[in-house]
Amino acid sequence: MPVNPSQAHDTLITAEGARLLHYLRSLPSYRQLLMFLVWKDLKVQVAHTVLGFGWLVLRPLLNALVLTLVFGRLARLPSEGHPYLLFLLSGFLPWSYFSGIAGKSANSLIGNSALVTKVYFPRLLLPASLAIAGLLELAVTLVFFFLLAALAYGHLPDANLIWLPLPLLVLLMVTLGTSFWLAALAARFRDVRQASGYVIQLLMFLTPVIWPLSLLTERLHLSLEPALVQLLAGLHPLVGVVEGFRRVLLGGNMPWELLGLSLLTATLLFLSGVLYFQRSERRLADGL
Amino acid sequence: MLEVHAVSKHYPLGVARAQSEETLLSQVFKGSARALTQLLSRRAKAEPSIHRALDNVSLTVNEGEVVSVIGHNGSGKSTLLKILSRITAPTSGEVRVRGRIASLLEVGTGFHPDLSGRDNVFLNAAILGMRRDEILRRFDDIVSFAGVESFIDTPVKSYSSGMKVRLGFAVAAHLDPDVLMIDEVLSVGDAAFQQRCLSRIEEFGSTGRTILYVSHHLPSVARLSRRSILLDRGRIACDGPTLATIRHYEETIGVFRARTDWPEVGSAPGDDTTRLRSVEVTSRGQPITGPVDLRDPIEIHLVYEVYQSGLAILPSVHLHDLTGTPVVSSIDNHPEWHGRPRPAGVYRSSAVFPGNLFNEGSFQVGVAVSTLSPFQNHAYVHSALGFSFYDPIAGDSTRGQYAGELKGYFRPALDWSTSRTAA
């Protein structure tokens, strides 16, 4: 299979499957296949559509407009002094990335059963390629965000922009970790695929996407210390991601504690995802 | 080099059902129910019933050797290949492979209908383990091997099935592994293309590469490999020279059955229109008890009951080989009843196959009873009878004095003539 000339091509197949370390070490030799899968995901998305890559921007924008109408105009949710559309988009864009990739990943092994039952490669590549292909969509929509903010609202990004890689890293880890869990679980339990869509939808309302995090402390009259609330919120790693993106895109004090905590939980989610996926991989084909 | 050591693969029975319908909730319920029963009965955990798809299989394929694996459906051939190609893990045992492996369980694995032929070549080649630079170097060869040059930028969904198969095999044919494993790929495509594929595999084997070829198609097995392994119910039944293994296969597993009766009308094949009663093969009117001398004629008799009067009934027989490949079909076209409505009753129809028609080998007989217009099958049995022909080589068969192999299903007595046309 993909070949590294310096490496001896001895394969050992046992009931236990590949050791985790061995498995991880084999991954770099599959980077070309990973790139091909990413390229396929992108190409399939735009094949036979009139607008092609235009859909990448249009899809989240249309969603955001609907949400703005409902929650900004009708429900009049606070937006920390920013125009509601910008406030929403700053959290909704990373959220769409997460929900889109996690949703597709739940189907990534079942939908590719023709591949999975016919040829070997590390199955981790299937959800991973989705997450990488999705980054293009995220980048395009972020550029669109800056254009919209500058042209329609006269809002320019400030120095916070240099911190973009941090919430992005946490986002990537949360998304990959969740995707690995969902993909492996859905291949074994078909109801996971059905349920995950609803759970992800619900999760959006539990994440400060359409509402500001400050709402938690102000409106609910919680007797807890605001710092403690933040800490608890940080256990849900997407809170840190959304807040981080919001500060990066709209300005304000970077939520360092929140981001740090989110990074920790995201790392745990990611590592456990890799571990569970690898452990279930050797029996995957039997269930598809 | 390929070493398989004591490999077994067990599936819990009814695995396909259980797996697809398994749910988290049902797991939880099952888990607690099991825990409860165990707690109450305090019995040792009962062994769940399992299907041994592979049972303690060991074999070694040396470098540069071409080995075929044959056997019935469900004998474990595909399971073995799936374990060797790392698609599924064995339940126990281990496999060592030295060298770069490629496995071809299907041509065109992962073809995406919306992508062009060009894109699919790249994708499929990458999935099969080719590097980008290798693909680029071999791209033109692949396209011309498949003969789809003018369609290469057209989405694959508008390809004919033949084109898809050709493109898929063309990619596979340009792989460059040390160990190649192939499953049934020749069951697709037309005869000319199959010939090209076989030549390509032969070429591959002649360059010192190790090939494991899994197939139903005995002629191609005989052509490609000197050594063959027969799997039967998950175990190695025979491992040796290909011709000996094939003979063993035909003798032991090719089911001999000279007569089948359906005494219970309710369970007999058929419907309200007609049902089969019995099927029998005889030679010169005598029941056969073993292999038939291929110089002798054989007769196949169908006994069936027709319940509705006024229908044109069409009995037919269908011979196929052990792999299910059709050999010959014949319908009762005798003018006495062909196309004529007949009264209800029990009928016996017989077909005579003349002597000196079939080649040596094993055949299975399928039978059908249909109505002619509108055409409809009412009773059909795929393998009602099984028998084989042998040549006693007495000098008066159509092989004359030639003692070597004669291929094909038929060996009819033809009129040969030779005249001297020049000195």
C-alpha cells in the first residue's frame, strides 16, 4: 500500500489488530490518500451545481439570515452591542463547521461501506478528510464575514485577529474527536446516526451561538460567581470555541481561562476519539 | 511471501441481522438481561452459537508463487481474503506478509458517479495504494488499457457498465505490489476483456510476484495457477497441484443426485397452476449410479401436475457447471403440446441429450415449469440433479487417440474432413 521505500513492508495481522502506536505510526504514509479523499470531498460538493463554490457561502448565510430574523428581530436577544447578524455569524460560522462535519462523519463509514468492505486503509481517514475539506468552507465563510462586516457595518477586525489559530485549534480538536466517536458508534449502532442529528441541533441552543454568554450570569440571576459559571461552561468545549471566535472576530477581551479549559476538554475528547475509533476499526467491516 | 498460521474467523449466528438491527438501547437491555439471568442462575456463561467461517486455516505461499483458492459459496474463500487484505480481523491466529500488498476484491472500488473518469482513476489508484507520481506516470497507459480515451473527462455515471469495469481493472492492472490478492474480478466484463485480464494476471505472475487468486471460475484457475487450495466449510480440504485439487472438488463437493422427489404436494416447488412431483436423470432408460460414460445418451425426466386446464405449459431443463455458469438450456418444443392448451393432470416430460455431446466434468441440472403466454415461471429448482461425465478413453470417444486435456463443456461428434490440396 502507500509506500515509504526506506521502510520494510512487513505486515502482521492478528486478532488484536494493530497496536495503537504501530497504527499511529502508519498514518503518515497515508497522507497522499488523505489528500485525495479531501480533494474528492470538495469536488463532489461542487459537481453539477450551478453555483459551485458559491454554495459554501450561501448556505451558512441563508441560515444566519433566518436565525437573525427569528432571534434578533422577533425575540430581540441581546448581542453585546454588535449588530445581531455579525454577532450571530461570529459564533455561527465555527458552529456550522462543527455541526456540518460531525453530522457527515456519523455517516462516513456507513456511507462508504463499499470502500470499507473492499479495501484496507486506516478508516480514520474518512472522518478526518471531511474535517479537512470543511476547513476550506470555513475559510471562505470567514473571508466573507470580514467583507460583510467592513462593507455593510464599517467594522474592521482588531489585533485580536492574531489569536485566530487558538480557537481554530480547539474547534478542530472538538470536531475531530466528536467525529471519530460518532463515526465508530454509528457503524455499530445505527440509531446513533439518527439521533446525532437531533442532539447536534439541540446542542446549538446549549452553546452561546444565538445568545451571548453574559446572558447566563445576567438574566438567570444565578447566585454563582461569574468566574465559576465560566468555568462550568468551559467543560463544554464549544463554549470556548464560540467565545474565542467571537472575540477574535468582533474584538473585546480574549477569554483565556475559558479557552484554556476548552483546550483541555477538547484534547481529552480528541484522544479518546482516536482511541475508541482505532479499537473498533478492526471489526468495523463485519457490521457494515 | 505470505504465511497464514492457524487463522480462524467466527461470526455469531445471524450476525447480519443482529448487526444491522442492533441498537444502543437493545444493547443496554440485552446487557442487563444477561447480567440478571447470570445472577439468578449462577451458571457458567453459555457458549453462544457461532458460525465458523474459517476454522484453523494454515498455509504458506512462497515468493513468486501463484496460488488459487477454490470452494463453494460459503466455504470461507472471501473471508480468508478479507482477513489477508486487512478488511476484517481474524478471531484467532496470525498472518505475516512480506512486501507491499495490494488486494482487489472488486474492480472500481470507490468510483464516484459524479466525478469524471480522470478523477476516478486518481481516486481509485490512491485507494488501492498507488502514489501520486506513480499514477501520473501510468495515467496514459491506464486510460488506453481501458479504451476509454474519449470519455475520460465525462462523469462515470454516464459510462456503460462495461466501461466502468474496464477502467476499474485498468487501474488495478497497473498496480505494482509484491503480493497481489484477487477475488472473483473476472466474473464481470465480456469474454474478450476477461481474456485480457487473465493475460495481465499471468504476466504479473511471471515477473516473480506472489498472487493469491480466489475464484469460482475453474478454467481460469487452471490456467493461472499450478497450485490450488480447496476450502470446504472453513477448512482446507485439499492443497496441491491445481488439476488434482479441481478433481477433488468435483468429486467430493459436486453433489451427485440422480433423482429428486417431492412427495408432499404442499411443499413441492410450484404454485396454484402447476407443481413439480419429481425429476430424474437416466441413461438408456436405466437409473444412473455414478459418473456417466460420455459416449452414452442421457435422459432428464420431469414429472409435474397441472392444476388449471387450458394453459400452454412449457417445461425446460437448464444445465450449469459447479460454479453456476450456464451450460445449456432446453425447452420442450415438441409439437404435440408446445403452445397448446392442455387439460389438468399429471404429466411426464423427458429430454434426451445424445451421447458424445458433453465433455468430461460435473454438471448440475436446473428444471422449470412455466406457462408460455404470458410467459411466467411457476416452478423452478436451480439444482435438482447433479452428475458427471467421464471418458473411459477406450479409443472410440471423440478424443480419438489424444489423451491430453480438452477444454470446454461440449465435445460433440463433428464431421471432420481433410483433403490434400497440394503436394
